[in-house]
Amino acid sequence: MSDRRSERQLGMHAEALDAEWPDEAALEEWRARTERLGLAAAPHLEALLDEVPHTISAVVCTGDGINLCSVGLYEEGVGPSAALASSVHSVARAAVEVLPEVPRDPELDVVSVQSGDTLLIYITFEHPTLGPLILAAAGRGSSLGELLLESRRTAARVRESVGEL
């Protein structure tokens, strides 16, 4: 069995190809851009897994669930993880919007989920042209504070690295 920590998936995957594209050139341009974004994000995701001992995976995706880069997942988990990150973001944002006395368009930045000793952290940050990007990090047996702090740092590094792409 291979070490999942060393597996890296860049750019969009097969399920993203179902979208309507105006022409083949636009699709190829989007594929190349997502790969460039993924290459810029990859070292930061790999560092997160290396620096936080119990981190098992990290994904950066668009707000609509298209994978840009993932580390620590098998290929078949990449698309679903990106789609779920987008869904979690949408559901959490809707939950905040129905609260009284919350601004009409609140900025959602962090969602955490815990199941037993497994933690999931979703951090949303803005890209100048793509809109919201989501960093999803998972850890098993780590503290919420440690995973949250390092995930925030990673999201800031990714935002800086992909901002001009």
C-alpha cells in the first residue's frame, strides 16, 4: 500500500468535465489554470501534513467544489472531498444567515466538524478572480487548536501563492 501522505492530485477531475464549456480552448485554458493553482498550493498543503503530525489530508478547492490541489487522499476521494467542502461551506453560511442580528451577507471563514477523534477544518478565503476558495484539512488525534492554527496559516500562505494566478 502506498503512503497516502505522498499522493498529490492537481487540477480539476473527471466530474468537473461535465460542465458546459463554450469551446475546447476555454476548457483547456481552465485545465491549465487549475493545474497552475494546484502547483502553487501543493507545497503549503504538503507542509501542513508534515508539520502537524496527526493531519491526514488537505484539499484546496473552489467555492463550487472544483479541486485545485489535494494531498493525502486517494484519487477516488478527491472529487467528493472538494464537493463536500463546498457543500459544508454553503450549509454553514446559510445557518449563519438565518440568525437574528447577523449582517445580511456574513463572511464565513471557519467551520469545524468533529467525529470521535477526527477533526475537519474548513477555512474559506477570497481569490481576486475565482471568488471563495476553501482549504479543508482533516486530522485524527490532533487538538482543535493546533489544527485550526496551522490550517489558518496554511490558508494564508495558499492565498498569497495563488493570488496572482
